[in-house]
Amino acid sequence: MAVRPQEWIQNTWLRAGIQLHKKKGDYYSLSNMILSKDLTQLRRQPGWSTQVRTDTNALTDIQGMFYDHANDRVVLLGEDAGPDLSASYLNASWSLSAITELHATPTNLGGLSMRNVLFYCGYLYLIGSDGKLYRGTDYTASVTELSSGTHKCIVAMDDRVYIARADGQVDRTASDIATTSAYETPDHPLDIRAMLPYRSNILVIARASYGGLDFYTLDVAASSRYFNQQSSMLLGGTEPSIGSLYTLHHDQIFFSPGYHTRPGGQVVCPIYAYNYQPEILHFVDVEHAPNTGGSGIPTSAGLISWRGKLIYYAMEGTSQIFKEIDIKNKQVLDFPALSATAPATPIVANCGGHLVATADDTNEGIHYLQDTALSDGVYVSSWLDMGHPSRAKRLEKVAILLSAKAASFQTTVKYRKEDETSWTSIDTQANTTMFAKADLGIPFTKIQFQVTLDDNTGNNEDIRIDSISAIYSMGAI
């Protein structure tokens, strides 16, 4: 029988979660690895830090977080032993400051989660658990009541601060940003879910009475201002009680109308994009069930724009899920999961380029995604039948091309074939730009590869995978 040598090569990564390889760029999974911007390299992802305790100075139940750029601080808002609304901050070395009681009336934050705090022009605006709007000159001093009533969210645009009330009325600060007055009142009550500055206007997203979403613009410059409805989405869903599924990213508003449960029980979070066009674009469905023992709807979930990436997170119990949404190829990519226990009100925020998440690892605190501490990464290919599922094949050689080399930087390649569930090692090699193992002689009809990058140098070497190759032989029909 004639034998023909063949070569399978992967040097681009386009579609994740593919069980059986069908087209160029298909792969199964990445663990602690991310794609280069051009999708032609795999690189190791920075790992999450160990917990930084935040309860040592009696700040607990953190429900708000923002970044103070001028002082390079991550500011945390929660409650003290009172409980009273209080704040503390972490400096550039992630050291915790003393606690400051902001006000004795509200016990914590109120309004919409992650939409209820604004640090703007050196002033702190926040909505308390009593629904009132408070303002202070800093987060290290007390705040005072600025407006009574029930408020929901805050946004800044063009040197003014805009505040939505529970009935949909939007107030605005005066030029001194120290007093507020009614700016626009809708014709009928609006259940506002988010206000976002977008292309010279404020985009208002409201939950409609039929369960879907309505999109309005609120002009911040026109003398005749009103809620101008731009679009609607009939699809509804269940929103988590904490977090925000609305964010501005790459000049588009990415959002989800909420979670759905498919007939088979699979929980999905559909993600869409809005950019003033009549058609609202569907991007991806994130499929998971964080609290599998319950409804499948996570306690906290949201979308965050972080370092040019769109990040989805869902936090519940001991399952903290993070995913990257690849908007170019409309797919969900793996992202380092956080191994921690979520507190009762878990939140995640982008604070000055730091991805920060609260956690309750026996004690309350936060974890942050580190800049330089790269985790060991694992790539798993799709199952490969080389386009001929029934024909016998034999693996002859495996090669991995790396971007650089370093002593004690190891590459390990394993395989499994047919219906095997365990992996068999091919080899481990170090200090090389080309992992190569020949004369393997492994028979298979379908095969799957696992590649692990293990950095034991202590230097966090940013060595990447450029390509993966498998040479095999296949008999003629």
C-alpha cells in the first residue's frame, strides 16, 4: 500500500471550542493563554494575584470601586462596623489605607451596581443605600447630601454630571457642579438600566414594559432637549442583581438584554452591539451555568473594556468565570479564571488598567490581574482526523516553533487518540526555539494535542508559540 507523508500546521487561531477540526484556525481551548492581536501567536497570560485583604481596617462588603489617576490609587467603597458608608484605598504597592467614614446615614451604596459612583474633577459623587445623591471633595473626607429622592445612576459629560432618578427623570449639575436641577423628564416613567456618554450625546438604555430594551439619546447641548428613541430590542432576559452588562468599547455599546435558559437547561448570555444603526448586531452567546445548583443566573456579571479587550465576567460561589469576547471574529475566547470564593456582592472593575475583583477567601479582599507574573499556559487542539475519519494514519513527528528560548523554559507536548480520556507524553524540551520529536510511529484515526509552556526561569519570559506542526503518513485507499 502506497504511503503518502502529510503535514498539518496551525499558525493562526480563529475559532475556539471546536471539537473536530474542520477549517484553518480551529482549536479547542486555551488555559492561561491569550492570542496576539493578529491572532498568529499564542502567549501566556498574566495570572491573578494572591488575595489582598481589605477587611483589616474594618472595610467590608465592598460594592464600589474606581481609580484615582492623579494619585495612582484603587479606591474601594463599602461599609464600616456601623455599618456606615465608608471608603479606603490601595496605593501603587497594593497597600491598604486607613478607613474613612463618608456618611453615617446610608449603610452602603445604592442605585444601580457599578453605575452609582463617579469621581470627577476631583469630586466624589455617589448614590447611597437610601437612594439619595451625595457629593464630597474627596474620598478621604465625609460627603454631604446633594439631592434627595431615589436615584439610580450617574454619568459625566462635557463638564457636567447627569443623574437618573428612579422614575426616569434626569438631573444635571450646574456649571459649578455643586448643585443639581431637573434636566429632562420623560413622557412616561423609564426604568433606566444605564447611561453612557456616546458620540456627543448621552445614550440612555431602559428596560421596556414588555421586557425588552429601549435605546434613547439625550442631547446635552440642544436648547430643546428630549428623550429621542433610537431603537428597541424585543428580546428580554434576566439581569444579575450586581454588575453591569452595558459598556462602551471600540466606539460601540456592547450589552446583553439578560440571561436565557435554553430548553436543554443551558444558560446563555447573548451579547449584542449597538452603534446608532437601525440593526442591533448579535455577536456571541456566552454559554455557562455558574451556580449549577440554582437557577444558573450568576449573582454578579458584566462587560468591561480592558486594555483593548472586551471582557465578560460572571461571579457566583466558587465559580468565577472570565472570557474575552473577540469582536473581530465574533467568538468567545478563554481567559484566566479566578480561583477564589465570591463574596455576597462580588464586583469587578477596570481600575487604571488593572482588572480587580473582590473575593471572600475566609477574609474579605481583592485579587488583581498581574502585569508581569505570567502563568504557565496550556493549548489543546481540536480533534484531528486530517479530513479522513475512517482511514488509518501514523504520527511520525511533532514540531513546535517558539518565538525565543531560555534555560529552564520548558515545552511539553502530549497526545491522546481515538476515544482516550488521558494524555500520553511525547516529550519535554527546554532552552529551544524548536521543539521537535521524530520517529514516533503512533497509529491513529483521530488525534488531539496538548502543548504546555512551563516557565521555571523566574524571569517571566514572554516566549510565544508561533506554529504547531504534525507530520503523519496515511495509506492510500
